[in-house]
Amino acid sequence: MSTSQPHRTPEIVEARVRRAPRWGVFLGIGVGLGVVLAFLLTVFGNFDASEATQVAYPFGQVFGFLLLWTVPAGVAVFGVLALLLERVARRSERVVRVDHETIAE
């Protein structure tokens, strides 16, 4: 049984290195803060009957309605923040030389 040695072809190439924000983390934080803000607005809100309609809305309905506004707003704000941080990081991009090796059987 003979085993052949893999053929290695090393080469030195240039690569660009920069720090970039993780989009999922920023958008997740935006969702989380939107939920917290909706909860706080619901807790400290007024549940008296409306003067115009004479209807009082329950806690869960107010919380759900506020989620419809605060979660997209949080995602938008933190998405813009991630975009701005990515633009700033693009300026500090560095070019480095790396050893790239391809192994073929």
C-alpha cells in the first residue's frame, strides 16, 4: 500500500486586514433595546379609558403595539451605527503579506 505525498504550492500574497463590526450583534442589540423600551413605555404608561373612544386597552395589547414601533426603530438605529463603524474601520485598513499554501493530492 503506497501513499503519495500531497503536493504543496506555497506563495506569498497580499491581503487586506481591518476590524469590522458584527452586523448580527448590532441588530440583535437593537431588537433587545426595542423590546426593553416597549416594556418600559407600557409599564409607565396610562391605562385609563380614552376620552375620545371610551376604550381602555389591556397591558398585552399596548405592549404588542409598542413593539411594532420600537423594535424596527432599534434595528434601524443600530444598523446605521454599525454602518458608520464599518466606514470608519475601512479607513484603518492595512495591507499585509501572508503565506498562502495550496495542498493538492
